[in-house]
Amino acid sequence: MGYLDALDADERDIVRTVADFVDQQVKPVVRELEHTNTYPEALIESMKELGIYGLAVPEEYGGVDVSMQCYVLVTEELARGWMSLAGAMGGHTVVVTLLTRFGTDAQKAAWLPRLATGEVRATMALTEPGGGSDLQALRTTAREVDGEYRVNGSKTWITNARRAGLTALLCKTDPDAQPRSRGISVLLVEPGPGLEVSRDLPKLGYKGVESCELRFDDCRVPVDHLLGGVPGRGFAQMMKGLETGRLQVAARALGVGRAAFDDALAYAQERESFGQPIWKHQSIGNYLADMATGLEAARQLTLYAAREYDAGRRVDMEAGMAKLFASETAMTVALNAVRIHGGYGYSTEFDVERYFRDAPLMIVGEGTNEIQRNVIVGQLVKRATGLVGGSS
């Protein structure tokens, strides 16, 4: 783990502790949990005890507040064991980031201490059934009536929706605003009347944790639950939160890709054909060399974006690059791990089939890779013409 050298001693210990948790508690049970699509209650409780849910919470509210470099390496370790565990903390961390950066003092005091311990777990609700990655094309509205917001609309692909005690909801508080982004706000919604988790979505992979549809039917939310207290700022707030989200997805992809590579490398040394280990066959050796090179490049790109984030600079382009490259690399590595395993790679008795099913989520999640390319080229042009600065 030479890439830990950039961290201080305390952060290195955190990453190693999570790595030990993965090796000792996750790997022995993950195959059965995943194949039965069982929610990992015991593992989630262990994550709470380890303080993983508080890694982005400031110390004054009971958290640890590690660097982004540490956070992405912790995420990589979790995903190496089971991508679903990293997913169980992904949206939570984005909501913590939103509260820390933009929340009022009262909002921070009300939620951050409980988010730090995992007593309350959070999720974010962005995507709508007909909207996809176009977050400005929202139909979910929040009208202010008698000192509260009344929310109506629906969201989809909401991870951990059944177990979330707090949902950061992106919605329109001014449907007529122009440009559209000025009418968008983030509401902090707790479970209650008018909020229904309508169904769990069936998935190719990403088992164990639920991804749901939400329906809001005159759901009443106090006005002091408006993030930051000022309407119309939600789009910019969420875009900053998604820098964290996209770095987290890049790190998840690294974890899945690393697990697939580790299994493929071990199998290639054990399996023999034509009288020698299969890694000595040029085609297999080339796969392994390319897999290792791609993963190392993806990690360095992700850590670079994390360092820029820690320096306080704007990283929507850098996070998009990391998410794009790491997720595409993970997909390629997972497929090549199946190739190296041959027929066994198609068997549910080997973990590589799980990596192959989990990897596509990072390509389409947190903004599809097609959207990432749009973000990247847009920022390239703006930065080249001096239309945007590099700071947050």
C-alpha cells in the first residue's frame, strides 16, 4: 500500500483498519449475502462501530473529518470487499458534505452528530423517472404554505431509501424561475406522512442494499429544513456535493477492479494448461499487465482529484475524469477477469461473476459517463478561455 504514504499516520491506520475489516468480516460472508440479496445488517453495524459513517463529519460534531484522499482509499477498501457496502455510505457522505458546507448552524447541530455515529443514515434523492441525468428537468415541486413546504413528485434509484432517516431532496421551489437552476432547492426530509417508498427496483448487481422509488404526496416539510435557509441555491449546492459523490464512485470502481484483478492474478498462478501456469501464456500475461496498468492509472487520477479537492479547488472536471476513467477501467478489468477464469468465471462459485455484474453501476451511476464527458469538455473550454476559476 505505497499509495498510503501521502496520508498522515492516523489516516493510514484508518485505511488499514477498514482493510482488516474487509478481510476478516466481509470476505467470509459476502458471497452468501450477495447471492441471497440479504441486507448486511451485521456488517453495517460494524461500520458504525468503526466510525466509517462519520469520516466526513467535522470533529466538533463527533466525526473524524479525514482528507478526501483518505476517504477515497477507505471507499476502495470497502468496495474491494463488497461494492454494496461502499454504496451504503455513498449518499450518506454526500448529505454530510452538503450539511457541513451549506447547512445552517441549527441544521448542523440537529443532524451531524447523529449522522456521525450512523444512528441516522442519509441518502439523496435526485433522479426522476423521466429525467435521468438532466437534474434541471425536475418535476418534483415544493410549495410553501403556512410555514411549511408541501412536496409532490417522485424520485427513482434511491439507495438505502427504506433505511434512511434523512433524505436530501432536490426539488423545485420556484417552477417558473429562469434559468431553471435558480428555482431549485434542497430540502432535508425525514420519514413521515406523504413520503412513500413505493417499490424496490430489481437489479443486475448491487445486491443487498435497496434501490427504491419514492413518491411524495403533499409531504409536509418545515421551512427550516431548507438547506442553508435560502431557496434557489440547491442546484449549485448539489453540484458541489456531487464532486464528493463522483470521487466516491471512482473509488468504488477502483475497489471492484482491484478485487477482480487480485482474483485473476491468483487464479493465473494456480491454474495450469499445457504444462505451465496460464500467466505464462502471452495472451493471459498481456491481460494481467494491462489490467494492472489501468488500475494504477485510475488510482492516480482519483488521488489527484482528491488532492485538488483537499486544496479547496474546484474539481468537477477532475472528479468527472476520475469517475469516467476508473469506471471504464473497472468494467474492462472485470470482463478480463472472467476471461482469465474461463468457464469458472461464469460460475457463481467464483466471485468474478459478481464483479462483472457490479462494475456497470459505476458507468451509469452518479451521472452517466456520457454526462461526465460533457462536463469535462465544458470545463476544458471554460478554463481555456478564462471563464471559470479553479477555486471552489
